[in-house]
Amino acid sequence: MINKLKLKRNALSLSLAMILGIFILIPLAQAATLDTVYYQTIINTDGSLTFKNKNTGAIILTSSPQYYLNYCQGTSCFGITTNGNINPTSVTSGNFIYITAIDDTNAYSKITHRYELDTTSPYVKYTVTIQYKQNVRVSEERFDFTVPDQGAQVMTRDLRLVPFEPLKIYSSDLYTPKVIKFNNGLSFIGSDTMESMELYTQGTNSKVSFSSDYKGNHPHFYVIKNGAGQATWISESERSINDTYSASITFSIDPSTSHKTLIKARQPYGYDASLTLTDHPDDEPIAAIKAVAYGTENENDPDYGTKGIVGRGLGWTKGVFVFHCYANLDEDCYLSTFLQDPDFKTLTDKLYQDGVEIVGHSITPLTDNRSTVLNGLQILSQYGTRNWIDHGAGDGSMNWEDLASQGAIKGDDNYILDIFDQYNYKYAWSYIDLKTANYSPNMLQPASTGDIRPLFFYNNQVDDNTHDSKKIYFWSSVNTLLAPDLFYTNSNTDSLINERGVHIGHEYMGHALSKNHAWYLNGSSIEIYPAFDSELAYIATKKENGLLWTPTMSAFGDYLVSIKDVSVIYNNDGTYTVINNGSSSVTGITLLAEDNIQSATIDNQSLVSFGGSYGSKEIVLPTLAGGQSVNLEISYGTKDASLVIG
């Protein structure tokens, strides 16, 4: 053990500590050198670490604490960078080295950097802890790693490893594993709790920047009341004095080999991609909704219930208006339908019984006061509603209860977040449509490697009480422009699956302008548009084949919230520890390997939920209870034919 560890300064006391098996704290006033089985480390006096190839002396990585903080107070924003005046300390216990460097030199936050090294392991864990000394709004908290190598593979949003092109920027988000494999032996392996990552070149080096908090990852705006459409962005996180949080990254250094990664997929149960339909009920007659849902408005037609979104067995999040705009129910109100209408209520009840998620598209088409919202949510509670779609924030002249209007502004007459908490709401449309090219349904757009694509996120400025467990998660969408048939062609669905993509549609299925796209008039009867229904049938076959998940938005959100708290830990013996750090059970966790999986055990019990319909590189874990961890061992190769799913 001792010959594997050489601290060239303080060597006597450190070696003695290891012999006795005790912890020892060593202040490092000068740079120190540490040899491990896989690399050499220089512990610099500013707390940063320089990792070298122990055979050639070539630098592999220069690590944090090179950081950049951007904070705002009032209308003033300012940047803070490393000042380099940090005195690290080292604690040793056996093979384990814990290096801590504390930067308490800026007036706004204390930054604690901690490295965990094992002299017999290629894996290194870096954790940053931030404690706030003043109330601030956080635009960015970023931690930079410098790599003197531009030869690498990087994982893009389609979960493929592609060659790093130095002229491009590569961005990864919370739901895209942050994987980079450099030729010099450094690998970021997708085991982290950072919000996002960017890879780009800086001179002859590569720069890997991890953001523990970045406003672009959780964008939100509100339209100014009567402000002619002007909006105020409130994307920054708000932090208060003594607030503290940590984020971590695990990377490996082994110049002799490239370690295989095992990453979390965005979809459960081995599905490759997901497609979610969400409907805004503007200008929709009952007949058109029947047709889109069940194939035809005619309930006596033999085809009724065999076609359409519901007839094809696809998930659907259906927005509804609860109340009419006016006391006179005969007065024109947005040419739409309302739960006050007995016929529409009957249809909505049936949709709900058939698995459709029913959500409020606000409560009425016009501005609703708090009492109206409270009454509306009470009525919607019969459908178990916990999701919300804003309506008509527009130019700021109406629908002031929208979260994209005044609904999230504390103290405003139309504030509603406390009512959401009362009814345990968890999700809401972000009022953001992500742009795609050529009618592509894939909101991830993996070819646009430098884009930030915030599809699902939490913004703590849209939270009634940031200190309780209740949160509103925003979901973004792709507007299918009243022409869903152009987005859901068979070839587009194939591309969505091939790109391991995500689609959340922003549709107006029953709208008059969706005629001959979602529905059409067949003689005197309204029916689903044949081309669109054919596309839905194709999507249904891909669902049945285990390739495309078609959940409601809340079901999709439930998985994204829970999978965020699942960690994959790489062990020295080649096994993996999978931990559910959350409090709720997670079902269907899907892990994606780089190579074909031959066999697998979980806590020494044979696991067969991989290969076949799951895909040769995907493995589905049994349900993990809150706080549960399991040990996973995988052998790679062609799946053993004797391992069949029982």
C-alpha cells in the first residue's frame, strides 16, 4: 500500500498514518505530489489538482477550483472568479485521500471544493458545496476543467458517442448524461449531479465547464400586465443567507484503457424514445374531440373507439375550460366547450375513464380571480388533476392568473401558487415552445449540439414555499402548428426513435384550423383525418414493440422527477451500485450500456430484463424503493440464449 502512495512532502507522517490506519489532516502550504496505480496528482496550493500520466509525465487534466459565479442583487449583476488564494488540506485513511479547499474570500458565498481519491482506483469524485452569505439571484455557478487534449468522443442528446469536432460547442443538460472520453485517458462518465455541461476548445486545450446552476436551464418569464406583450424574465435561482447545496462529478483517469459507461435513459421499461400529446381546447366543438379521440363523432359507428388517440391506446393530456366566460351561457365565449356543458362533461368523464389526463387550460378563457381558480381546481380534482396549461397570456391584457402572467407573482391579486399547493399540483406548461426543423417532433434536436433545450425543469422563483417539498415542474413543448399530421409522419416517428428523442406536443386537435389535419368532414359526420389516424396507428405499433413510450404528461413528469434522484456509482471491481436517493419508489429504471449485454446479476440474483425487445444494450431494473441501493454486475457480449424473460 505504502509504495503506491508517495506524498513527496510530509511523507513520513502520512506513511505512518497509513500504517496505523488512522486519519491525518495535513495542511498543504506547498504543492504536493501523489502517485496512484493509474495516475499522478499534483495538489496545488490553490486547491486545484493537476493529473498527470505517471509514465510520460504528460498533463491529463487541470481541475477545479477554477470557477465563475454570476450573481444579481436588484438590477445589478456581477461576476466572481477564482482568486487562487486557497490553502487546501488533505485527510488520509488507508487508500483513500480526501482533499478539501475552502474559498471564503468573496462577499456573497463560501465555496468548498472536495476531492475523493482512492490510490487503487481510476475514479475521482469532485464535490462543490456553496453556502450563501447574502441574498442573491444566481445567473450561473460554473466550474471549469482544462484538458490539454482535443481528441475525444462526446455524448450528444441522442445518447450516441460521436467524435469531438473542435469548432463546435457541445451542451448536455440534466437529462442528457454528461459523457466525454478523451484520448489521453480522462473520461467524464455521466455520474454527476450537475445541471449541465459544455465542451468547447480554448486555444490548444479543451474546456469542460460544469454548471451546478445556470439560468438557461430553467427559463421563465411573465408577461407584464397591460404591457403590450412585453415580458420580464425571471430565470435565475433565488438564494438566501445560509442556504447551502452541493453538486458532484465523478470522472475516471486511466491512460491504459477507456472505461465503458453505463448511463440512465430518459424513458423507463427499455423504451428508446417518448411521445406525449397535450391538447389546448381553444375553439373546439365536442364532435371534433370525439373524432380525434375515438375515430368518429358517431358513437353508433362500428369504428367508434377503434381509431383515434384513445382508440389506439396512446396517452393524452387533454386541456379543458371549466367555466363559461359569462353568466349567460348562450353568449359567445371563445367558440369552445366547458365542463358546465353536460354533454362535454359526459365526454370528459369518459376520456378520464379511458386513461386521458384531464387538466385545466386555465379555468375560463378570460382572466380568472383567485376564487374562480379555487373553484375550478376543486371541480378538476374529481379527475385527480395535478397539471396545468396556461391560456392566453398573450399581450398581457387577459388571463392574469397564468403562470406566464401574474399567477406566480407573490402579492399580486391573481397569484395562484398557494392554491396549486393546496391541491398538490406538480406540473405546468412553461409557455415555451422549442423550435425544431422540418416538422421534426424531436424537441432535443441532437444535431444542434450547442443548443440548450430545457424540456423539463424546476424554477425556484415559481414556488410558493421553497422550504417545503412541494414544487412545480415546468415542461416545454413543440407547437405542431394546427397540423399534427405533418409532424407525426411515419418517417418522423422513426427518426424520433432512432434519435432517442423526446416529443411533447402543443396541439389544438379540435380547432377549426386543424380541419383536414386532425379531423375532417366525411359527408355529414366529423371523423378523424385518415392520414393522421394512420400515423397514430403506426405510433401504436412502435409502442407495442417496446420502442416508443406514449405517456400522459404527468406520467412522464413522474418518471423524470424520480430518475433525477437515481445515481449510478462505478465500483473498483467493475460492478455498479445503483442508488435511489429519493423518497419514492422508481419503477422501470432503464440503463444503457456501450456494448451488448451478455448477462447480469443484481445483488447476486440473475436478472433477465435486458436484450430482446429491450434492446441489446439496455437493461431494466426491478423497482427500487426510496433509499434502496443494489449492486449490479454486467458481462458483455451476446446474450445467453438460456436467459429468457419469465
